[in-house]
Amino acid sequence: MTQLASKVLEKNRTIDARGPRFSALITTVVLVLALATNSVWVLVFQGTVFAIGAFRGPQFTPYAEIFKRLVRPRLKGDVPTEDIRPPQFAQSVGLIFALVGIIGSVSGLPLLFTVATSAALAAAFLNAAFNFCLGCEVYLLLLRLRR
């Protein structure tokens, strides 16, 4: 593989590590709003964002677009990068919780909505406040168990 091809491949497999934390901050606000208003539609919106992140990659979500256009240009210093796979897995986990919450809401099970949305909120808050991506850690644990 040529050096240029290697760099292109590496660029496509890594993202700015600060982006997912910024996205987690917005996700935290959205999920708090979903819980505060008991709105399945807010959760559907967040589920859609999770779906984009899970299937296309977190760098393609609307929150990543906000980060790229408004936040990243104002940041100084080296750009820390990380492998795309753990954050993408975390988006898949978020999608599962959002789907469970949506099912709870439309099935007349408000406790299921609350528990699933709260679990997604807890994970997003951990990432936003403490830079601890729970879904990423689960991904790495599953990877170690597989070996």
C-alpha cells in the first residue's frame, strides 16, 4: 500500500476525538428535553441522530456538522484523533436505547420510556462531563473478550 493510500485509509478510520464529546453534550440536552417533556418525538429525533451515527458514522451526524463548522475552527493546537469504531458502536447502543424508549412510549409503557431514555442520558452525560464513553468502553471490552 502506498503512503498516500495509507494516509487516506487512516483519515477515513479516525475522527477528531473532541467531536463525540461535543455531540454527547448536545445529546444530553436533547435527552433531558425528552424526559422533561415526556416527548416521544424528541426521542425519535435523537434516535434518528443515533441511527445516522450507527450506520454512516458519528462524523456524519448533525451534531458533528455543528462541531465541524462552528466549534473546531475555534480550537487551537493539535487535533487529537481516535478510531471511528468505538464511537460508532456507542451510537448503535444509543440507538437501541432510543428504540426501546420509543417502543415503551407507543406501547403505553411510560416507565420503559423513562428507563431507556435515562440510560441513554446517563451514558451521554458521562461522555459530555467526564470524557468517558461508556459505549466505547463496552466495544473495547467485547473486542478483548473476542480474542
